[in-house]
Amino acid sequence: IVLVLDDANMDFSDFHDAQKALLRFVDEGLEDGDMAALVRTTAGSGAAQVFSSDRQWLHRTIERTVYRPPLLMSTVIVHVLRVLGDVTRALDEFPGRKSIILISPGALISGWEAVRRVADLANHASVTIETIDSRGLSTLAAAAAAGASAFPSRGPGLSHEYLGISSQRAVSQRFANYTKSQDMLSFLANMTAG
């Protein structure tokens, strides 16, 4: 099992929550005899060579990960897909159950060819890619996320009708961006039986 932490695209609170989830997975999700490795997209895939079944060692490795600010959005997908490809090629040499668990906030994708290549590579290597959105369950309603005070009830040119329309548009746009950012995660999981 390779735990891939997409920290190239993660804000601090999601990073912290992902660390806690990884520690819980090591304690509760690993079965006796499972070998696991932690790979960060900002550090590359070299760590995929360090597999261990020692839960204490895995705990120390996860606890020692340090937050780094996100990379430019234009390079995030390249990093994630390169790491997934490298890890998949490394796992191809192993027998038995092989899984990648990708913890990522997702990203908006414009070109799908590279994502398809990673899914094809994983299928050829008999690797499943399971994905977890590091943002958890998001609040998509603008007023709920920003607090009710974000939408004043009175002001110059701000009628209740206008506020209703603009807040509906904001919620619709947030929902569209959120679901589009999950497309790559869903595609990889669906295409690899993750």
C-alpha cells in the first residue's frame, strides 16, 4: 500500500487533517503483514522504495512530514500524475494486493490524456487507486461557509431579490468548481476499481 499525500495542492488545515487520517489508517486500516510507504507529491516518488510493516516507523514518518505551501496550480497536476506513474511502476514489480491511496484536494483538469495514461498503467500493473478528498465534506453554501454576515440585508442597491440571485450564483459556481475538482479523483478510482 502506498499512501500518496498530494501536499503540492493542499492548504495547511487539510494537510493537518490528512496527517491525522493517515495516522488513524496506520492504526486501524493496516492488516498484519501489509507493507506501506508514504509518498508526498512535493518530495517525489523516491520514498516509494521504503516500505515497512512497522507501525511505529510509519507513525514517525507521518508525524515528521512538514507542511509546504502549495505549488503553482499549473504544475500541481504534473507533479501528482508523475508521482502516481512512478509509484505504479514501482508497485508493478510486487506480487499480491497492490493499492495506492491518494489523499488530495483534487484539481481542475483541462487535458485528460495524462490521467488516462496513469489509469491504464495502474490497470496493467494490477494496482487499484483509491482516492480521498482531503477537504472532507465541504460546506458549499456561500452564506453558511462565510457566515450569515457575509450577505448584508441592506445597503445601496442591495435588494433582497438581488442578494438572493447573487448568492444563488455564488453557491452554483462553488458547487460546479468543487465537483469539477473531484473529477480526476473519481476517474482514477473508477477506472482502477479503487
